[in-house]
Amino acid sequence: MVAIRTNEYELIVAKPFAPNLGAEIYGVDLSQTVPDDQFAEIHDAFLKYQVLFFKEQKEIPPEQHVIFGKRFGPLHAHPAAPTMVGHPEIFEIHATKDSKIANGEFWHSDVSCDETPPLGTMLQIHIAPQCGGDTMFSDMYAAYDDLSQPIKTMIDGLSALHTSEHIYKGRYSDRGKQDADINCPEAVHPVVRTHPDTGKKSLFVNRTFTTRILGLTESESDAVLKLLFEHAEHIRYQIRFRWALNDMAFWDNRCCMHRAIWDYWPEERKGRRVTVKGDRPV
Ligand code: SIN
């Protein structure tokens, strides 16, 4: 029998996107100040669903986007990305026919190479291709839960190095960003982290930034990372979101990964991204 879920909130509508993660959110106007009681429901839904897709939105004024981001905590400054003119807190995602690369094409948790990686990221898309340009998300709670007990026992106390020079150096040169002197962060984080709000454990390694498991030989580290990357990227943990113009996605980097699909060249895709600072993973 198919279970019919009724809306569990009073001031927003949360429509589950898939059984594992994600919810579409209706009844919120992000171009205006969100009332406190509605914000409390959004916050609850964010922790519950890991990624929210705010539907039926107008273009959010940049100031309002920043204000909404700050309600979740101080904002995170990206070490390398181009920002919006006059709005240094806003990272502009932009791919055109002249781009050499598009943002986020491999599975990752945003800037996991930082000592305090982002809690969450909110992206609104303002120019969308006719079709394509989807973003995929993957549930890292479920990926951890599904591991066998012997593998959990092995990785529970391990830490991994996350680096970024191979990603950030030269990455945005086609967008006029000089980065010869940028600081490319690196940090050591637990392979399994505990979410500070939900208390749940999630797998915290990703193919973009995680380069080495500490305490293992190089070949052991390579083999364990390969196993964990392939497991975390299994289709059973994934959803694939198709954007409508002005949709805003807000994902929790502490418990999900994402990747963007650049299948729309030579068309254009553009959006604004505000990123909220997180805690040091434990
Ligand atoms: C990213 O922030 O990693 C890119 C996401 C996207 O462009 O859909």
C-alpha cells in the first residue's frame, strides 16, 4: 500500500522529493523577509530533508539572499570563486559557451577542505538552459548506515586529509579571476562525522577534495577511498533535481553531497550562491 503523507507543517508546504532525501517547499516568498515562525518550520524541514527546493520563487534580491543566509549563521567566504559585483558574500555560478569548466561537476560537499566547512549552501538559478543543468544530491546518512559493521568499525576512528590546490588553482581564470596568490585550504576531518543538530552519523569523504586517509599506507588509503567514494555515489542514495527558473535549493553539506551536470553546452546557466559557515566536523 502506498503511504499518503499529509503536510506536517502549518506555515509551509513540504512535499517529499524522494523517499531518501529532499523536499519541495511551497508557500514561502524568499524575496521578502521570512517571518520567524515560518523560518522555524523551514529550519526544521532543512534538518529533516537535508536539501530543500523552494519552488514558485521570484528572483531574490541579493541583499535579501544574504539576509536569509545569515539567519542560519555567519556566512562562509569561498577561497577562490568569483563573487557578484557589489556583493562579496555572493558566489556567482556561471557557465556559457566560452566556459572551460562548470562548477561542481564532481561529487563533493562544498569546500570540505576548510577547517570549518560550510553548514549549507543556498543557490538560486536565474538563467537556466532549455533543458538539462540538473543537480544531483546524495544522502550521506544512508550511505553510512548501509555500511557493514566491520567497515564501520574500521573507518569510525579514521581521519582524512581534504585538499584544494588541485581544484582551485586556475579554476576561474576563464572568468577573469587571478589566483596565483590564493590560499588553497586543506584540513583533516573525521571520515565519519556526527551532525551537530540531528546527532546522526554520516560519511564525510568526497572525490573532489578528500585525497588521503591518515594512518594508512598510500595503497591502503587509495583502496579504502575508492571503496567509500563508489559506495557514497551509489544510485540508491541519489536524487536528481531539475531546476525551474528562480528555484532556490538549500542543501546541508554536513550530511549530503552534490554534483552539477554540465550537459547543456553551449547554452548558458547562471545562479547566485550564498554559503553558511559550519562547525569543525566531529
Ligand atoms: C555547486 O555549488 O557545487 C554547483 C551546483 C550547481 O551549479 O547546481
